[in-house]
Amino acid sequence: MWSTFFVTDEEGRTVGPAAPGGGAAPVGAPQGAGAMSSLMTGRSTFGGNKRRRTPSTGHLSEAQEGKIKLAFFVAIVGVVLTVLGMGTEFWVELSPPKGFYNNQTCLTAHYGLWKGCTKTLWVSDIDPERASCGPAELHGESNCTYFKFFTTGENAVMFQKTTRKNLNVAAAMLALFSLFLMVMGAICITMALSKEIVFFLKPASVCFILSGVLVLVTLMVFHQSVLAFLASDHTVPLHHELSWSVTCIGCAAGVLIVGGVLFLLLALPYSPWRRCLPQKDSSS
């Protein structure tokens, strides 16, 4: 079949099919090799070209990936502190004067977003220089119950004072929404590292910054709920102080905002340090 199209002359060169006048059009060996190489190149284009393409500007380099992992570690620290603070009930401690009940024991209370606890302490265990009962970390008989804001809608009563369930529920909802934003930000960072796409850093930075701001708003709303709780009744004088759970939440808010700002800086197409502090030429 090939003889119909190609013939070989006396010197072994390949010639084309015979022309109408009887001659044969010579076809050089380089032309046949070029056709074969172009055919092989065309085959490799369909299968392997996508795997061998050079990374574009939207892909991550090794240095960028290391910086993103470091910023992600900072954000994860903020998430852990947030979960620790929200899951504990040491947001505020309430303590009447230790001699208010004229007894060898006194009663103190502490609560958070989800439940409250009352603890009976021995007056002899309290620091003599302390006027109120507490602190809640002392050994004593404790009784903890979950709030019924989210089930039956009932307010909690402690020391003849009533909580404001609207403010408590608002603080809890803000806290949950901030956790949702943290999860979304973590998903965006995971996609950015796995797909090597810088674009996912922008929504991640927005999620972490907003979650940090919402955590701060949660603290303010909770503090207003405490003030409303104390103002509901004045029969029992109470001394209140914010406890270590609030410290965790405050630190978490700052760390989350810092992590979001770091992601935003990494998502910029240029280095802000080089823009703000341009390098001087050696000639100058």
C-alpha cells in the first residue's frame, strides 16, 4: 500500500508519488523525520502537556507555602483558645460577702455561655484579707446546671437575681457564628494548600478577621448581660469579676485578627514591605 504513495530511487532516497508527466516528486528525509516528530509531539500534547505545564503566577511557591502554614498555625492557636473559652463556665464569678450568711460556709457562683455553677466554700479556707467569698477555684461542694435558654426559654436565678435570656442567647449565637467562620476559613486555607491557589487566601482572611471581631462583640454582649443580671435585684450584694475564660476569649480574638491580617498580606500580588521600604541601589 505504501508503494502507491512513496517509491525509492536508485540511491535509496524516498520520492513522492509519480506526477502526471511520469516524474516522481522527491521527498527529503528531513521532511519525513519532521512529520514524524510533529506527529509524536501532537500525541504528547494530548496526554502530558497538562502535567508538564509551568506554574502560573496564581500558584504557590515553596516560600509562600511555608508562610501560609505559619500563618495557619497562628490562626489555629486562636481557634483552640476560642473553643477552650467557650466550652468552660468561668466567664464571670459572683461572690457575696463571706460573712453575709453568718455561717462557717459561704456560697459563690460562676457561669459562662451554656451553664452555671454554685459552690459552697469554707470561710476558713478563704484568704483573711479577702472580703468576698471565693475564689471559685477553692475546694468545695459544687453544683452545675445547664441554662434553659435554648430549651424551655426559662431564665436562670442565682442569688435572687434573674438573668436576661435575650442577651445571653445573643452572646451564644454570636459565639457559634464566629466558630462557623473559623471553620470556613480553615477550609479555605486547606484548599489553598492542596490546590496551590492563592485566591483562597482572601476569603480565609475575611473569615478569620470577622470571627475575631465577632468574638470581641460576644464579650461585650456577655458583659452587658452580667450588668443586667446584677441590676435585676439588690437584695444580696454581689461582687463580680471576669474570670480566666474571658482572658482566653480576648486573647483568641486578637490572635484570630492577626492571623487574618497575615493571610491578607500573603494574598497581595506584591510584597508590602518592599513597597513601604524600597531597597536602595548599590550605586546610590
